[in-house]
Amino acid sequence: MVMHRADATCRTWTIRAVLLVILASVPGALWGQRVCCEGDMWLKWNNDRRESYVWGYMIGYSHAYWIGCRQAMKSLPPGTSSESIESSCRERQPDFSKGTTFWTQQVTEFYKAYANDRDINVDEILEQISNGLTLEQIHKYPFMRRRSQGNDAEK
């Protein structure tokens, strides 16, 4: 019985060692980095596909926004009015009233104007447009993990 347990322990360590070697040999590019470059992918899509992406973003963003607001209202201490949070949520809710065509055109114009910024994700551009930034301001925005720095004025 002791020999059987020793064999099992040996096999377990062997499997762990093999897994460690496999994981260590996986290229660093696969470890939590985004795929480059969403802008290139976006420009290859037809307009219907782009608008579908934007529509999905708008629906998902709005849904998550209101889930967050409802959660904030639920977390208030008992007896506290949720009117201020509800009012604040209504004032700050995302305004997608310009429709998918506007948002799609903005992203497309951005990627065409700033080819070196095609590593910036579509959702990051949409978020900054919703924050009121111009395309040039988005180009200069200090995004995390960004390939270009937005200092060059390429066109």
C-alpha cells in the first residue's frame, strides 16, 4: 500500500512538472494582453456589422448602467431615500440619442484619421466620445497599454 501511494505521488509531481513546462513555454503575448488591432478589424467590417457592434455596445452599456444604479439604491441604509441616487443616475445616464450611425461614423473617422491608434479598443473610443471628447482629444488621451502616444499628427 505504501508503494502505491508513492507511485501516485510521483505521478502527481510529474504531471505538475509537465504542466509547468508547458505553461512556461507559452509566449508572453498570450498572457492577458489584448489582441492588436481592433481598428484594423473595424475598418474591414461593412457598415451593417459596425452598426450592430455599436447597437450591442449601447444596449449592454445602458443595461449595466441601470443595474449599477439599482444596486446603489439597494445598498442604502434602511430608511434612507433613494431619490438622490435615482436623480443622479437619470442626470448622468448615457445619451445615445444620436443613434448608431453617428457613433459608427465617429469610430470609423477616428481609425482613418489616426492609423497609429488602431490598437485602441472600439469600446474605449465609444466611452470617450460619450464623455464629450473630440476625436483629436481621444487621439491624445493617455490610454493604458497603448502602442502610440498620440503625439504625432498623422492623417
